[in-house]
Amino acid sequence: MNVHSVLPYPKAHRTPAIGFIFLVLLLFPLLAAASSYEAPLPAQLSTDPDLCAYAPCKDIMPEADSFSTRKGKPAYVEAYHNRQLIGYVFLSTDIVDIPAYSGKPVVTLLGMDAAGKIIGVKILKHSEPILLVGIPESELTKFIKQFVGRFAWDKVEIGKARSGEGFVGIDAITGATVTVIAQNQVVMRSAYEIAKQTGIVQPIPKPQAQFTTIQEKLNWDALLKEGSVQHLRVMPKDLELGEGKEPYIDLYFGYLNAPNVGPNVLGERNYQRLMADLKPGEHAIFIIANGSSSFKGSGFVRGGIYDRIQVSQEMDTFTFRDTDYLNLYGISAAGAPRFRESGIFIIRSPSFSAAYPWSLVFLANKQDKETGAKTFINFDREYWLAPRYLQGGHPKLVKPDPTWLKVWKAKWLEILLFVLLLIGVTVAHVRRDDLTRRSTHKDKRWVAYPKYFFWTVSVLFVGYYAMAQPSITHVLTWFHSIIFQWKWELFLSDPLIFIFWWFIIITTLIWGRGLFCGWLCPYGSLTELAYKITRASGFKRFQFFLPKPLHDKLKWLKYGVFVVLLLVSFYSMGLAEKMAEIEPFKTTFLVGVLNRSWPFVLFWLVLFGASMLTERPFCKYLCPLGAGLAIPSQFRLFGLKRKTECQTCKACAAGCGSLAIDAQGRIDQRECLLCLDCMVLYYDTHACPPLSKERKRRERAGLPLTPISAKGYFILIVSEPTPTAAASGQS
């Protein structure tokens, strides 16, 4: 027994906070405690045989006084007390590669006793929230503690367990459904794999395939077309190794036991020889490959283990040693490609069945550009024999829903309510002419009340309940996905954010950023309500607007923040994500002010206090999301209405809370938040100077006051001459 003493685990650092100037605001998130979020882990954690020299094994197996080196495939560590085996410690990333919401796995250390019961779980590193699913460390710790006491073979699912089916339900984390579903799979699949490998769990035999007697000559293309041969290709860009044209690996594989597949691939004589060598219950697959890498890897040279390929079927994973390998010298099927390496591999487990789908998994070596650490990333391709080769066809199989679909089904009510909210806001804005015509400068209830309603719902439902606050991190993620690799599952995994962003994109191109920023942004709505409440509570005398010249300079700050974050994201997405905490959204809705360290709290209080005294200072001067949406706002289809007199009249500019109207009466649609105050004046016969002048003229002349046209003028009286002032704006 190779054992060693328990070594301490390196502690995370804390970096002190410094002042509040613009550059510091950008770097502000780096000043907080690191915890396990993007925690720096030693490269040896995944490679060194001495796992417990780099991981806190003692924390999850406190009774152990010594630990072995890594054993088995997948790897685990034996834990001993007084030289007696008491359990096992294992690292999740040695076993499974299941990404969480961030697209990266949560690195988890687990402990299991000799009876298969989980006795310790510890998060070493997580990359949540790359899409701003901010999970307080305490909530994540509370969640994973629910696995303690569960057995490796338990059917654990998130939420209320299905009755009568043997499932165990555990509580989720509000607003982090994807993360907890992925983590449930990580913990339970890892425990099951080690329990199976150590003999705690015995494989459950599946009904074996009964083959039909079909025999026909098929060429390579026909085998590919019917799925008897599958193709898996990994390109260098999939591993962030550049845009090389030569595949990293380009392999074909298939199942040889089937009487109409094996003979076509191997030739009749070689097929019969192979079947004669196989024992009952054994299965043969073939692999041929080209590319700059090898599916054989280097493990088989050192220890007889093929560490780059494995077969998975449901919860079971099958690996291969040198004793499971046979040479493959050629392919009989006409039209087969040339290949650089090949082999036949034997699956010897009774829990494998060719009647059901299975996957070939290729584990590629990926190097982290930031840390230099090498990790494995999985690529897989499903294989299922054509139903015509199985007696009775494919067995009935209910596949579990993908994670994103489970989330959509679980949140159907929230999705419905959210869609109704978006429809309501859209209808209100489409009907803005009706609302503004009914309002006046002194009585804006028809415009104000809908906005108050939507602001309140946005804060309480969208922000605090659903935690669906859009963020600049979403924009950065899209940039990277478009450039490197687009994954629909990543964006579908949060249905409200997914729907929200389609709404934002479409409405921004139609009306500009103002419908989202001015009516629906949870944080913007919160600060707007705070400003309005302060204004109505007797503190109005303390409120102010910055001088327009100063505002026109400061408004460019947010564009600078946006550009800096975008550029930094191409250097380090993790660093950009931390710097994106210049947005107070996570502190406000996702984590909570009281759950943050004092620098975040102080930053939040300064911003919120400023919002009570001047309207939306963060939105105007710092918000990188607003800047990102302002750029496409220049290409909107529709803008707010203007009159010729607006070029010299300053009435609308005086009431514009966004300070978006310049000295020439032009509205800067990049800055406009669609408060509609200028549109109220546009139709107000007492507040709009050209309308007021015309109204007074008609009243003095005893002429009727006709309705206001869509162009903002009194409709002409047919019998009267056209007034000069009115005619100047009509055509």
C-alpha cells in the first residue's frame, strides 16, 4: 500500500480594495474575496499520482489518516484509518466532463465510504456565473451538502421526487437550475462509476441484442448512411489550437458483432475468426482514424490503458486495456478511407447491450491558455444499430430530456407570465400615441401608470423572483460563441434570459434600446422608482441633473467600459467577468447586498444613493450593457416624432430625464430611454409652444379647436387660410 501523510491545501488569496475612480471601478470585482469562484488550482491536481498532495482529501474524509496514490481508470484514491480501508476519494473531472451553465465543469472533490455512501463533497473551483447566474457560496455549499448520506446508486433528482419510482428529491438553488442539474449529474455519476469499479456496485445485465439474419453486400457509403459506421471529427479550433485544416482526430467506428456489419467491415473470413475468439457476452468494436493526434494516447504505452477512448451507455462507462485490443489491418468495404491507425476493442462487461444506444467518447487534451494547465475534454458520437438488424426492431426507450428542456418544462408558468409581460410592454409602446394624446404635461397618468406598473413587475418578478437580469456578460459570451463555437444548449439553458434577449434584439432594431432600458431593465426600473419616490417624499430639493455639457462628456464613459470589457474578454473571459461587476446587477438581484463583501456593498450604496438624487446615473454614465445596445440603436427602424419648430424650441429638452435632446432639438436615440415626456408635449396644446400659440390664436379668433394630427399640429379648418406658423410644419 502506497500511502502518505495528509498535506495542507493551499488557501485562496484576498486582495485589498482601493478607491473609487473610473479605472478602479473597472477593476472593482478583483478586489473581493476569491472563494472557489475561478479559484487557481495547481496543474498537478489533474495529473499527479499523489492527488491528496494537491487536494483537501482530509476535509471530506476526516477519519482517514493516510491516502493512497491514484488507482484505477477512472482514477480514485483509497482512504485508510490505522491501515484499514475506510473509503474512497475522487475528483469529478477525473471521471466526468459535464459542463455547468458557464460551459465549464464544476471541479468537485468527493468522498465515499466502503459501503458506497457519500460522506463528503467539496467544490474546489467553479466558473459560475459566466452568464451572470451568481450563486452565493453559502447557497452552493448548502446545495452540495444534500448529497451527503446518499448512496452511489440512488436515483437523485432536483425538486420533488417522482412517487413510486424510487427517486430521491433534493432542493435546488433559486435562479440556478442549470447549475444544480449539472452538479447532480456530476456527483451521482462520479460516485456510481467509482462504486462500480471498486466492486461496491455490481453491473446490472441488460437484455442482449438478438440479431436478424440479413446478409447483403454494402459499401462504405451505405454503411455510413444507415448508421452502421459512425464518424467523429475533432478540429484544432474545438480545442482552441488555432484554425488548422488538418483534423485533430478524424475517426470512424462501428459494432462488429452484427452479422451484416462485421462481414462488410472485416470480410467474411476475418469476421468468423473474430466471432470464434469472442466469449459469450463479449462485444467487438472497430476504430480507424487519421489526424494529428491518436485515439490510442500514451497511457497504453506506460500502463496498458487506452486513456483517450471509452464507451458509455447510460450510467455505465467502459474503458480498455492492452488485453482488450486486437490489430485491425484493413477494411473490406469498398470505398473505405485510408487511415493512419486502427484497432479492434473488446467490451467484456455483461452490462453492455448492443440492443440499446451507446456512445464512443474521445478524450482530447486541452490546455488552458491562461493557466497552462492541461485538462481532458470529451467529444462523443452516439451509435445505435439500424432496427432492421435487431429482431423486433429497436426496443422502446424513453430518453431523458436534455438539461435545457428540463428547465423549460420546470419553468413553464414563469415563462408564460414573462411572455405576457413582454407582450404587455410591446402593446403599450405600440399604442404610445394614444397614451400620450390622453396625457398632458400636468397630468401624465396615462403614460406614468403603465410605466410604474411595468417597473414594479420588472423589479419584483423579473429581477428578484426570476433573476432574469440581462448583463454585459451575455453580450461577451455571444461574441465569443459567434467567433469560436456556437452552442444553442448554452443559451437555451436559461429560458427567461433566452426569451428576453430575443425581445431586446428585435425591439432594439425597431425602436432602439429605450424599450428595454427605460421600461424593463430590472435595475434601471429599481433606480427609476427610487428617484420617483425620493421626488415625491419631500427631498425633491436635493435632486439635480448634471449640466448638459458635462453630461455630454460623461456619457462616453460607458462606451469606454464596454470596449475595455470586450477587449479583456479575448484575453481572459474570467477576468472580464470579474470586471463586469461594475454592473451592480448581481449584487442587487442574484446574490443580494447582504451576501456580498463590504467593497461590493459600498459600491452598491454609492450607486443607489446617487440614483435617488439624479435620474439613472449608472444607466447614463457607466452601464456597459446600455452602451452595447446603444450601438445598434443607430440603425433602428422608428424614432420619436419631431416638428420643424423643435429645432429652436427647448421645451422638450427641459423635461428630458435622459438628457438625450441636443440644442438643435435632435433626439440622440442611443441615449433615449423612451420616457415619452417629449411625446406628451408633442400633443399638448397648452405645453407645446407652437401648439399653444395656435390654440390661443384660434381662441381669439373664435375658431374651433380641431384634433391634433399625427404630425403634431391642429388639423386645418378647410375654410380658413393656412397659418404661417402651422404651414411651416405641414406638407
